[in-house]
Amino acid sequence: MRSALRTLALMVQISWRADAARSVFAVITAVGQMASLPLRAIGLKILTDGFVAADRSEALRGAAVVLALSALHRLMLHASLNVRMRLRENTQLYLDSHIMDLTAGIPGLEHHERPEYLDQVELIRNERGYLANPFNPISWTIASIFQSASVVAMLVGVHPALALLPLFGIPTAWATGRGEYRLVALVDGQAEGNRVLRHHFELATKPESAKEVRIFGLTDELLRRRRARFDVLERERRQLGLERVLLSTGAWLLFAAGYVGALVFTVRAASRGDATVGDVVLVLSIGTQLDQQLAELGENVAWFVRTHRAVRRLRWFTDYAEGVHAALTPAAPAAVPDRLAGGITVEGVSFGYPGTGTAVLEGVDLQLPAGSTVAIVGENGAGKTTLVKLLCRFYEPTAGRILVDGVDLRSIPVDGWRRRVATGFQDFAMFQLLARETVGVGDTSVDDDADVLAALARAAAAEVVDELPTGLGTQLGREFDGGVELSLGQWQKLALGRAMMRETPLLLVLDEPTASLDAPTEHRLFERFAGAAQDAARERGAITILISHRFSTVRMADLILVIAGGRIAEAGDHATLMRAGGLYAELYDLQARAYR
Amino acid sequence: MANGVLRLLRVFASVDRRLTVAVTALGGSQGLLLPSFTLAIGALAGAVESGASATGPLVALAVLFTLQRLLDPVTTELGSILAREVDEALTARVMRAMAEPPGLAHVEDPEVLDAALQALGGVTGTTPGASAVQLPFIIKRRIWYGSSLLIVGAYRWWLVPVLLVAYGIAFRFLRSHHDQVTLVMHGQTDRLRRAYYLRTLALTHTVAKETRVFGLAPWFVDRYRSSWLDVMRDIWARRNERWREIVGLAAGLVAVEGLAFWLVATDVAAGDLGVAGGVIVTQALVAAAAAGQFDWIYLEPAQGNLALDKLDVLEQRAARARDALAGGPPPAEAPTRSIRFEGVRFTYPGRDEPVFDDFDLEIDAGRSLAIVGENGAGKTTFVKLLARLYDPDEGRILVDGVDLRHIDPVTWRRRLAPVFQDFLQLEVSAHDNVAFGALGVDGDVARAGNLAGAASLIARLPSGWNTVLSREFTGGTQLSGGEWQRLALARALYAVQCGAGVLILDEPTAAMDVRGEAEVYDRFLDLTRGVTTIVISHRFSTVRRADRIVVVEHGQVVEDGSHAELVARGDRYARMYQLQAARFVEGPTDPTVAETSA
């Protein structure tokens, strides 16, 4: 109950924050719209009594009431349709922003990678529709109470015993609520299945997968698989549907019995002369109204159950986000150093991805001296990228710690640290925005083309923009009108430009930055990076980390770390490692052989 | 509205005829119950007033009421089953309309992408199937209104046309008002998609790392809000128009209905109409009054109808795109002689600069060719033209002497086995990731995996070949870039095993580690023996093994020869090669050392 109240409070809060004025108006129109109907029954009663008394003016008075209420009802209906649509849109915007902020604002990556979290996030997205109008059930509930009160008052006016009639409707509300709870549980269980459906849809419709879908002729297979999965999900839904129909049918039969009983009661009273013909008509029309109201009550109970569930999920996600933030907020925050004096020390760090049970890194110890260029090499899956992810604080080590100039990285606020980290990743983002934005988001505080161009120059990527029809103002990607598609190498150059937007990073991470680049560009880039790294090292002791399979590049680093089996297998500069004749020398020779 | 309802019914029936008939019949019988109910009420009132036995009307009322209550849940349930089936069927139609046209221009056309979103109600938030839930209730209401008007007509026939016209005008006015708002929304689809794209960026994991490093969450939210609000302001303005007309309409309806009520009251007072008759006619008038209303129940079918218009547009575009790239069967086992590009000119839609201009190249069947060039030189475009994902603007591509324009792309592509640079990462099992290379052929997936060096990777997976390759699914595993690439290579090799004759390798080792790369180039000759192979790479370790190498620059072949020939020539290729090779030479770098050791 308390949780239901909290949910209700949050529902009100969401609607209020999204659009306060329309929230109130939605309640007023809903009440007005619903109140006009029972009042119309009074008009009809006056009309009927006028008929019976053959009193034309009384009948017309009744008609006037009916007509005025009908007109009011029409106008209210139009107004409330508009208001509810607008309120729904505004609430969706509010919730979208909130969910975006939560999802993208959580410093870690765990919620993006574990099925149980993804299910929740996905359901929150799908349930935006229910959350988008929390005032709906509330306003309908208020209106229903008003309506029920007036109905009961009118029934009592005929005979007090008739006030029992609404009680026969209780089972219908219970049946709907129960059915809805089961449905909500089913939807929860089907989240993963629905993700499969969406993946197949996207493969068939997105430009990114279009080439292979066509060349390998995947269309029919994708459709077949989607349909097969849909059928599995649909069977479960139909099974539940049948149960719900049976449940509510039973409940409605009870109400029908009550209604017929009330009718017989009134007719007999009328035949005794204890009630008028108008009373019979009143009970008849109230009965059908009550029936309508109960159906609406059922819908609202269902709506409430769904909304309650959605709000609870949102609350869970908000709490989760706050928990992550709290866990990452140091009790005594240390300042991010202006410059690195000693460097970064990794002490006994172990790490395994949450939920996988296997350790990727085990007891890693290493020292990244300030001002150095460090290359990390190792085979696919050895844990190179994982180490970088820890340094960027996408995850926290499961054991051990990372020290920046002797200060535990955990005591440095994540945001502050990341402002001094620049990254170029292997799976870089291809933002289908204006070229200016695609690069410029590397530093959202900058709003000057000159800075964007300078960053592009640092990344040896200026010519990509030179070739675009409208330069930095060009829309990139094929998704939108007027967009220009780039080759993968060109996208990668822009991603590097984005990394170069940060002018004073303490840590520059380049994870396979040249996988898609041609030889001359790679060469130019490394000469430039080497120069920039030296400058950065002199000015602020910045460390450049390079992950690469290209030993031609790796050998230029001051320090080379070889990762194997979750540990640092070898460390040293190129000459030392070659002399040692270990894994590094073996891999180097393997690659060099191709050029001999 | 009638046309709209009939059209929806036609579409629904094409998906599931029995269900559509059932839902329509249930709606219809509910509609018939309501006027019967009105009549029974009148009879009861008459019986009570005259002191006659009320048993008959009471029993009738009890039966009618119970029936109505029983039909309602069944109707709703069947309606929602139909809604899901319709949406699934329409989704499949959109998937087909997007994926089936053989060319890429179709799926890259923003108008087509807009229509795909609109057709499934992505703009309004209402799917076409959603109206299947409303439809029986609309039918019910229509019958109810119609039979109520019949009752009114039995009293005064001329009231029927008067009311019909009045309610018709009111309803049509309101529907066209809301339709116009929907059309305004459709007109803004490109802008809405941009806004939704920003939302997607904040929510998807693919860009999650950069979102965090660059602190982009607030930027995404701001941009999403402002671009969405920009679009919606126009829509809201449109929706709030026309209040004066709507109030006028309400007043007009009061006048018409007032006339009817006045007539009834006068006749009853004068004794020309009995009390029971008076009650029945007024009940019928009140029931019919709802015919002039337009609420949620009509909004969704209206939006659904406009979405179906877009599906028609999408399917017409798809049919045209399909016809544009038609052709006959390719020569048997093609290519047996060569693939020849002759004076090919190609410009991407929307770009000014051609990628190729008067491009000539002959590829010998059964041999390997490497294409080298800088980023953006058109290497990947070359592959797209070869696969007939686009047709050249000028010139032609000949496969064993037959113009590719006359060859059916679907059949031709069964001859191709590509690994693209941005290869597909399918969230299905490892087995299916490879087997998708040649659907419908029962080949040896494990052999292709071994050949691509994926055996140890598969051995590490929790359920071996059956592991789903995405951490997003229970029991699934995420692969690294290099691991994915091995599977993509296995997919192409599987296609070759199953009969494809052209192997296309676009940067096949870019994400692989040293061993993976070494394995691929060590096996290069085995992998490509007897298969027409085209390899595109920046890594000379792979390139140099090809029988023949061409350097492409500004859409032209500028150098052509074997590795040894091109290095000896000392021009572009030699320079690019030495840039990489020199770094592997110990001691002071001297390009000549690299060259002589080659």
C-alpha cells in the first residue's frame, strides 16, 4: 500500500513536472466529461415525468438539461482530447529526457551489457506510453468517484436498498486487476524475446546491414526467424488472454445478476405504486451507466497496475543510477592534478566482467611513467581494452587499485578525471550529425569552427572535411536528408579528430586508432602523435597509451607492455624486449616476416 | 470514416480473415444489442405505466444485458490478438519492402526511411493494428447510431436525413482536423527522425564509451529537447486551431436536437404519442447524439489509415527499385573468364564528385587481385558496384562478356562471398553467423571456421557453436573486434565452400591480432586457390601475396603489376610499401634495405 502511494506520488510528480497547467486541466475536463452523463440521467427523468404528466413545459425543461449537457460534453471531449494528447507528448519528452539522462549519465557501462539490466531499461522505454499520462487514471478515478457518488445518491432516492447495486461491481474490478498483474509479469518475461524481434527488424531495414542482407540473401531467413519467435511469444499471450476472458466473464455475470435483481425490485415497487415510471427509467439508465462505469473502472485498474509497474521500474532505475553515482563519489574528493609528476600506477588489479564469472585481468601491476608513450600489445581477447576501460573508469577493479600521482583514482571525481582523458576507440562512434558536431562533441564547451578545424589538423583528418560539399556544415551519414556517407577510414579520421578536441588531456588513449587507415595516413598520424605526445609530456606529463597490432607503430613507444593470460607478461622498450626473445619478439618477427 | 473502416477491414482480413470476421461480427452483434435494449426499456416503461405484466420486457432486458457483458471481454481479447497479428504482418511487409529491392539506393533514400517509420505509426505513436481493438467498438457504435436513427425515423422520417447531415458534418469536420495534424507530423518525419536519433544515441551501447569520456549526456538531452520541440510547436499550433468552428458546430447540433425534442414533447403532451413511444424516441435521440463525436476511438483508426497510405507508398517505391535492377540468370559458373569494368563512371546520389570516372579494370577469373589506395579512393564502392548494389552511371561491368545490368542481382550474388570492412555482427548463434553465408545449403560450418582460424575461439565459447554472440542475451557472449572478424571471414569462406566463385576481402584482418593476421596471409594461397579473389587492404603483408596488385587513385588505376614488379618500379606502391616495411627494419631506416630484402 505504501509502495502504491509512493508510486501514485511519483506519477503525480512526473505529470506535474512535465506540464503542470495541462495536468490540472486534464483532471477538470475528465471530471466535466464524466459528470455530464449522470446529470443527463436527471434530465431524462424530468423529461419522462413530464411525458407521464402530459406536461409539455416540464418535458422541455428536461430536454433543455439533456441538450445543454450534450453540448458541454462535446466541447469537453474535444478539449480533453487535445489536452490529453499534448500532455502525453510533453510527458514523453520529460521522461525521454530523464531516461536519456539516467542511461547516458551513469558513469559505468554495466547496465548496457547485462541482459537483466537491459530488460529493465528496455521495458522502461516501452512503457513510456503508460507513464506518459499518469493523470489519466487519476483524473478518471476522481471522476468515477464523483459519478459513483451521484449514482448512489440517485439510487437511494428511489430506494435505499438499491445502494447495494454498486457492490456487485467489485468482483469485476478485482478480476481486471488480477488479470493485469499476470499480463505485466508476462511482458517482463518477454523482454528478451522482443529484443530478438527488434534485432531482426533492424537488420532488414537499416542501411548499415543492407549490403550483407542483400548479398547473402538473408531477407526470407530474417522474416522466418522473426515470425517463429513471434509465434512463441504470441502463444503465451493468447494462453493468458483466455484466462483473463474467463475471469472477467465470471465477474460480469455476478454484476448482471445484481442488475436484474435491482430492476425486478424497482418494477415491483412501481407496480405497488411505491415508485414512478420515471424511477424505473432512472434505474434502467443508471444500470447501463454503472455498467459503463465499471468497464471504465476496470480499464483504470488495469491502467493503474501497468503504470504502477512502469513507475516502479523507473524508480528502480533512478535508484540504480543514484547508487552508481554514490558509489563513485568519493567521500573526500581529491582534485584532478593539473599535470602528472610521477605517473599512473596499477597495483594488483584484477577484473572480471560482471555476471561472467571469469577474470580478464589477474593481479596486474604496472607503472605508466608521466610523460611516456606506452604501447599495449597482446592477442585478441587478452584484456588490453579492458585495462583501458578501467583507466577510463567504465568499470572499477574487482581487486587492487589504480593510483594517479599516488592518489587513488577512486577518490578523484569521475567527471573531473574524464575531462582530462581523451580517447580514440577501435569501435568508434559514427555520429550521423553535422560534420561540425560529429567532431565538436569531443568538447561540448567549444562552439568555434576554428577549434574543430585545429583538432582535425592534429588528427591529420583535415582533408576529410575539405572534400565535403558544405564543409563542416555537411550532414554525415545516409540516414537523413542531404546526408553524405563516408568510408570507414574517413569516419575513423573524424573520430580521431574528436579525440583531439581535448587540448590538455593527462591521458590519451588510442585503441587501434589506425585499423581502417591507409599507410600514408597512418604514417603521418604517428609522426604527428609522436610530436604531440612529446609536447604534452613536456607541458603536463601526459601519458599516451596506444593499443595496436601494428608493431611498426608499437616499436616507437617508450614502454611496451605485453598482456597475456590476464597478466603483464613482458614490459620494456622495443630493444629490450627483442633482446629478451619472448612473446613480443616472437610476435614482432611474425609480422616483420611479411615485409621481408 | 466509412471508407477508412472498410479499408482497415480489408487489410485486417488479408492478415487473418477468420479473426477479422469474428471481431466484426462481435462488434456488430453488440451494436444490435443496444437498440434492442432501448426498445425493451420502452416496453418496460409502457408496461409499468399501463399496469400490464412486466415479466416479458424484464426477461428480455436481463438476457440482453447479460449477453452484452459476455461479448465485451471476448471482443476486446480477439481485437487485441488481431491487433498484434496485423502489426506483425505489416512489420514483415515493411521489412520486405526495405530488404528486398536489390539496390542500396533504396534503403539509403531518406524518403524511403521516412515512409518506413510512418508506415508502422512511428511518427504518431499509433500502429495501424492498434485500431483492431477499436474497430469492433466503432462498428458497434455505428450500428447503435443507425438503429437509433431508425427508431427516430419511425417517428418522423425527415428527422433522419436532418440528423445524419448534422452529425456527418460535425464528425467529418473533426476528423479532417485531426487528419491534418497527423499529416503535418508526417511532413516533419525527417526532423523527428533526427530528434529520435539523438535519443537513440543516448540510449544505445554502441556509442556508450565515447558518450562517457566526452560527457555527452547533457548535450544529447539538450539537442533532443530543442529539436523535438521545434517540430512539435508547429503541430501544436495546428491542433489548437479551429476552436470557433467547433463551438459553432456544437451550437448547431443543439438547435437541430432541440427541434426534435420539442416535437416529441409537443406530441406526447397532445396525446399524439404515448409515454412509451416518447421515452423510446428520446432515448434513441440521446444515443444517436454520440454520432457527431470524435474521440480516441476514432483517432487511432484515422492515424492507422494514414499510416497505411505510407505503407502503400513504401511498397510502390520498393517495387520500382526492384524493377530498376532486374535481369536474367548469369552465365553458368561465372566468372569463368573475367570480370571487366569498362569506362565505369559512378557518383553517389547526393554527391557532386564522382568516385569513378572512366574506370577500366579487367579481373581474371580464378586468380587473386589486390586493390590498394588511400581512404576514400573508392575501393569499397568498387565492391558495391561488382555486387550490383548500384549500377554505374556510365560504362559497364562485364561478367564473362555479359553486361551485369542484364544479370539478375539475386542470382549473381550467390556467386559472391564478401567480407566487408564493416561486416555484420549478427546477434544469433556463432553457427548461424557462419551459416548465413550460404542459406539453404547444408555445408560444413566447422570446416569454414577452422579455415578462418576460429576453432580455438569457438572452443572457448560457453556453448560452442550454439553460443549467442551478444552479451544482451542470457547465456550470450560478446566477442572482441578481432574475434568477430574471424567469424566474418569464416562466413565468406563458408559461402565459397558452398559454391560461391568470387571471394571479396575488404580489410579482412584490420581488427585481428598478429597471429590471426599471420595465419590469414600464410594461408592466403590455400584460401584463394581457384577462386576469383579480390582483396582490399592497407596491410601489405596480405596485399603482396596476391597474383596481381592495382593501385587506385582518384577513381583510376594508376599502377598495375605483381608485388615484385611494382616495388621494382619504385613509384606509389613502392613508396607506400616502404613506409610500412621500413619500420620493421632494425637500425637506421633505409628504404633500399627494405626493397632489397623484399
